[in-house]
Amino acid sequence: MEIVSARNLTFTYAGSRRPAIEGVNFSVRQGEFVVLTGPSGCGKTTLARCLNALIPSFYQGELSGSLSVLNKDISNSSTSELSRKVGFVFQNPENQLFSLSVERDVAFGPENLGLPREETKRRVDWAMRLTGIDGLREAAPYELSGGQQQRAAIASVLAMRPEIMVLDEPTSFLDPLSASQILEAIANLRQEIGITIVLIEHRLDLASKYANRILIMDKGRIILEGPPSEVYSEEVRLMGKPLLLNTSTACSNRRKVKLLLMVYLRRRLR
Amino acid sequence: MLSIRMFEGFKFKQRKTPIHRLDPRPKFMIALTIFALSLIFANVMVFLLLFLAQLPLVCISRSVRRWLGSIKGGAILAAMIFVMNFLTGSTLVFSATMTLRFLVLVSAFSLFFMTTSPDDLGLALEKARVPYTLSFTFTMAVRLVPTIALEAQTIIDAQRSRGLEMERGNLIQRIRNYIPILIPLIVSAIRRSTELAEALESRAFGVTKDRESLVELRMKLSDYATVIIALAVLAIGIYVQLLITLPSLDTGIKMPALWKF
């Protein structure tokens, strides 16, 4: 079942001439793990902001085309209403934790939804257990490591019981080990509670093994889409490297990812 | 950054002590009582007593070092108060009284803020019918102080490593040295506020008016006892001030008049 579907989605930020995303068509099925990637400034974050209606309710600009998320059109829903359905984890964990203890922070979302105290308590316990931060109830955000902070951020989104979780580069402030642990935790979540995941990520080497599908964006458009193995060999072919094409069927995923990263670097240098 | 270090003594730190466990309302009551007493009295003995009476509380809350820090931070201002009073013709004892009054207040409020979680303070404000958006703004501001202080330090280090000399030149030059610190700090604070607003929106901020918070403030027996003790001390203070004349210790020592206004 498709729970997200975009038709010809285009958005131009106020005061900018070029659209940040242009003619984007894509869909996400329930329970999928989708990784969205591409060079910096390609429109990934803009697309993510559309998914929980930060665009157009928070950011001014011109929106055309349509995007429906769980049967709601984003152009007439507000982010705070949509937050019951779509959780959003941001890049910088420090700017999404509001309280001085992890427990109260995880409770913040359910409190805002006006849930009774008992239910809030249950959800906080549940979310902290799932993300493995049960021992950090009383800790203050600034006492935590980056990985723990990001877990706390994920737990606080999870406590609102969203159906879709959008994560905008959740590992970019983390060291490689914490990054791989966070991605593993996200993948486990999907297995345990069947939540749909849209993950924006540069660390393809770590993220690809969990993904059902990879979307690659460039200059505001989705240029490639498909399961990881296909996307990577396709990309290599597109770049016109017959030598690499030969290896693409035989080599391991790890190698393919390396090749893809090389292709990225080439493109960025150009 | 002297100013940032001075606030250290007003920063909350989680500890498990009887003082930390007290409800914020009776704790505020203690601070208010001390505040009221230092307004109605002008006797050096009383201030000495008020000052000494806080020492056991500071010890129980296991925050002696940070308390000393805030006293030290206040010491410069205290010294100024003393000198100004003395130079403008007050007696030695009166100047000392004014200085002590200041230190008593600094100590009382530092003790309050050191031992009261801003989250609890927010809850107390909510209980006092302050609108949630307002009490949240307050909690958020307190929560961001350490973050912004850390950021300021990073910017200072960055600008220094590019050759900015903070401690150079006369007073005006030194103030101007802060411009390359302040501008990035303000820009990043604005950027941070946008991100915070985004995150707040995504966490259903303001969806419903009747939110029920996870932790509920409840007055325990010890809290009621604290309120009663504070009120009793205040009552005794008022009684003493109105009906008993305390011996004045003023020796009448003054600066010889150097100038006339």
C-alpha cells in the first residue's frame, strides 16, 4: 500500500530563483526502508521537509504538483497536526532536545498531544527501551554523547507513535561507530514495529544494507531509483565506465558502494 | 570570559540531596523570605546571621564549590558597593552592611537556581497559571545557556586562532574586540532558533491546550514544613523589626570628607 505519493512536486523557496526540487515523482509503500541520497544542495532536505508539511506551512515559497502523505494533502495540513503520523529526526541532536532530562524530553511529544499521564508514561518507557537508552532517564542532553543524543531524539519522535519516520542525516554529527549503531537501531525499529523509514544519508556504505530502495537526487530531481544493487550498477553504467560495469555483477556490495562513492567524488569535482 | 563563569553558580546541576528534592515553590519561598528580611533590616548582625544561616543549606545541597564561585563572582560588585558607600560619606559599618546585604541576596538566589531544575521551575510556573508558551520559553532559555556558552567559547577559540587578540588595547579597543565574537554568535543563535522552531513544530507543539505533563508537582510533608518554617522566620523578623530595638554596632567611623556635593 502506498502511503506517500508525490506527483510532479516542485518547490521554490521565497527569494530564490531556481526551484529546490523540480518535478519530483516518487512513492513509498508501507513498511519500506527508503534511503534518499545525493550531493549536498541537491534538494534532499527540501523533499524531507515536504513529507511532514514543514513545506509549505513553515517555509515560505511556491509549491506546485501534489504530495499526499497518509491520504493527507500537505498543502492543507499543518506540521504539528501531521506530527501524529510523521515523525521527523533532524541533523543536529542538540536543537531537537528541549528538556533537561532525557525522560522529560521523550515525554514532550505525547504531552503536547494531550495524552493522559499514564499513557505518556507507557509510551516513554516503550520508546526508551526500544532505542536502548533506558539507563539515561535522568541525564541532561548536554551530558550525553552524540550517539546517545541522537537516540534520545529518535525515542522522542517514536513516543508519538508515528507511522512514518523521516530522518534527515541523523549520523552527520557522529563518529563512524556511533553512526553504524544508530543506523542499526533504526533498522531494528522497522523490524520490530513495522514503521516506514525515509532516511537521508551520505554514509551509503553503512545505510545500503538496510535499504529496500535507494533514491538518488541531483539538482532537485530524482535521477535514479531502485533496490541498492540495481541502483549502484546503473549508476556506474551511466557514468560510462565499462571497466567498472564488468565488475558490477560479480563484486560484493561493499565494492559497489565504493565505486558509487568514487563516482560521486568525480561528479562533485567537475 | 568572567561573565560566563559567574553564571556557573546559578546553573542547575542534578544531585540527589534533600534540598534538590524539595518542591520549587517552598524553595522559592526561602529565597523570598531572605529577600524580604534583607529589605526590612539594616543591621549588620542580621545580615551576618542570614549569611551564616545559608551555609548549612549549601552544605546539604553539596554545591559548596559552585556557591563559592558565585560569591566570588559577586565579590567584585560587592567591593564596588563597599568602596562607593564609604567614599560617599557612609560609616564603615553601614558600608559593610550594604555589602553583606548584596552578598546575602546573591547567595540566596544562587542556592535557589543551583538546586532547582528549570524543568521543575517551568512546572511551578504552570501551576501558577502562567501560560504554557511563556513558561516553556523560560525553560528553553535556561536550557540553552550552557549550549550557547560552549558555542561562544568555540567562536572565541576560532577567532583567536585566526589572530584576534582579545586582551589588547585600551578599554574601547577591548570592547571592540568582542565584535568578531558577537556577530557569529548572534547569527548562529538565529539559525539555531529556526531549527528549534522546526523541531518544535514536528513534536506537535501547541496542538492541544490541555496538556498533561509526565511529572506532576506535588507538595510533600517536607515541603509544607519548609513553607511553615520560612513563614515563621519571616514573622519573627517582622516582629523583631517592629518591637525590639537591636543594638546598633555602628562605631561612626567615616571617611574624612574629601569633597562636598
